[in-house]
Amino acid sequence: MITEVNTAQYDALDKKGPMLVEFYSKTCGPCKMLGFVLKDVDKNDPDFRIYQVEFNENKELKDRCGVKGFPTLLFMKDGQEVSRLEGLKQKPVILKEIEKIKA
């Protein structure tokens, strides 16, 4: 399931288990393309949690997570970052990272 969250909503999330957090910008072309890829990833595993955070509207969270550019994907497990991908990535690369954090 893909859900857009702001900083307060992110802080209130149940962080148990694996999840993916995407930092993106509404004006970023690669971010828009990655959005389509993530929708496809979501179809593969609709129970896997994917959260989207708008980069420019959530600067405090962006800084706290050490995100420098967009798009940035944070792969999280039990509230801890396990891995990170920056830039536009294709579905097989993202699925491989998801499988790692679910193992």
C-alpha cells in the first residue's frame, strides 16, 4: 500500500517490520517516473508498506533522515534504515532491496 505522509504522520507510524520511504518532489521528472515504478511494485506485494514524503514540504524529516536529493528510497526495518537508493531505479532493483529487508 502506498501512502503519502508528512513529518507528523511519519513520526506517528507503527515502524515495526519492513517498509519503504520515498522522498520525492512534485516537480521532479525522475520522481514522477519512479512513482509509476512504485505503483507496479505495490501490485506485486500490496501488503508491503510504501510511504511517500514530499521533499520540499517536510524539510525537518528530510534533514533528520539525511536525505540530500530526490528521489531517495529508504528501506527500513523496525524503524532503522537498512539500505538506501538514490535516483530513478527500476522495479527489479527495488524488489531485490525489499526482499533483503523482508528476509
